[in-house]
Amino acid sequence: MKAKYKEAVVAYLFLTPNFIGFLVFTFLPVIFSMILSFFHWELLSSGGGIFSGLKFVGLANFIKLLGFHIQNGKPIPNDPHFWYYLFNTVFLMLAIPVGIFGSLLLALAMNQRLKGIVFYRMIFFLPTICPIAAIVVLWKVLLNPDFGLINNLIVKLGAVLGVSLTGPNWLSDPRWVKPAIMLISLWMTIGGYNMILYLAALQGIPRDLYEAAEIDGASGWQKFRYITLPMLSPTTFFITIMSIIGGFQGGFAIIYILTGGGPAGASTTIMYYIFTNLYEFQKAGYAAAIAWVLFVIIFFFTRLYWKKGGKLVHYY
């Protein structure tokens, strides 16, 4: 008994740094942000110290964020920016199915027994380990409307087809800035961790299943449809869950470097709106309220997919 007690004490001692880190950097900030969402706090208010601008406002932040008022007989949101930026966030998430499908196709290609396949896997995974700032700056040059490679290719394509084609202003036109961000995100993620997860899952499928299907005369499509896809369903389920969470939370670095939320807020997401309220407008309480509303949205959609999508998961 004493030996087990000593072993438990040693284990807890080794776990203590993790507990302290979780407490200081996760649990306490979460509790603080929840409390802060019921306050109005201007961080740089004049005089009286950092807490001089702290004022309890109850549900005022949430009412301003989610509430509506009647104007000319029509309901008008108290904060129209929030709903517009939520639309931007959801619109950018339309790239998620394309990214998941692209990662699956790439994993299928990288699962082939070809000479130099390890090198190709490394090349496709490379954007994931490159600094995101360098990648975004590179794409900013590629998308330049005057000398960018993409618009030059569009012009040359028009010349080949015998028509006049002009590339759009990718980053300064509200109609094109979201497709540009989606393009960059897809380029960065298709060959990333999702591909690795699919590749690991593909290599874990028992070869016996394919051999039995071949004996029964199954075609390549039938083997993919009735063996590969069902066996990959747990991986697809996990990737989709993480993509939903990342879709609502992500995109900040790309937008911050690429567009700064412009033009006219067309590329601003909920995460970037939290950032601007906290650091530009110094509205810490309002930023905390937005963060908690975002948490509820993420929890709702994640829980919904967990309930509905989980029924499609097959385990061998």
C-alpha cells in the first residue's frame, strides 16, 4: 500500500506543472472572461489605474450584441456589424467540405506505392510547417492586381482563348476578397494534417477486406464506396468536428496580415471582430461577450453534428 501511495505521489508531482499551467492559462482566464462579459471595461481609461474604467452593466453587452430595435416598423439589429461578420465567417466555412474532399483525394494519391512517394508527401505537407506570415505575404504578391502571377495567368488564358480577360482586384474588391481568402486557406490545409490523418487511416484498413471484395468481383469504385469510405468514417467525423471548430475560430492570422478586415469589413470574421473590440476600441467587456456568444454557436453546431453525423460512423 505504501509503495502504491508513493507511486501516486510521484505521479501527481510530475502532473503538477500541467495542472498549474491549465489553471493559470486556461481555467482562470475562462472564468475571468465570463465575469468580464457582464462589465464595461475601457482598458485605457484616463486616470485611476487599469480598473478605473470597470463598470458592471449586467446583460447590456449581450443585449447590444444580440438584440434588435424597431426602426420604421422593421427590426434592426443593435449591432449590425456582428451579424455581418458572422455571415462572413460562415461564408468562409463553405470551403471546409472542399478542403476535406481535397485532403481525401490527396491522401488516396499519397497512399500509392510509387517511387519517391515520401518526397511528395513532404512537399504537400510543407505549407503546414511554413510560417503563416511568410505564406500570406507570398499570396499577397501573387494576388496583386497589377503584377501578380494569378492575374497575369488569367490575361494569358484570355489571349489563348481569343477573348479579353482581366483579373479582379482580389484584395480590394468586396466581391472577391472572401474567395481569395478561401483559396489561400485551401492551399494551406488540403495537404496538411487532414491529409496525414486520412493517410494514416487508409494504411490502417485491413488488406483482407479488399482481397475479399476482389474475389467477389467488386470494381474499384465499389471497393472505395463500400470499404474505404465506411472505414474512413471515424476519421472524417473527427476532421469535420475539428474543421467546424477551427472554421469559427480560425482565419485571424490570414485576415490580419492580408486585408486587415477590409475592404469595408468584407473579410472581417468574428475572431477578428473580437480582436478589434479588445485592442482597437478597448472594449474588453464587449469582446468577452462576443467570445462567449461564439462559444455557444460553436457548441451548438458541434453538438448538432455530433448527434447527427455520429450515426454515419462505422467501426471495424
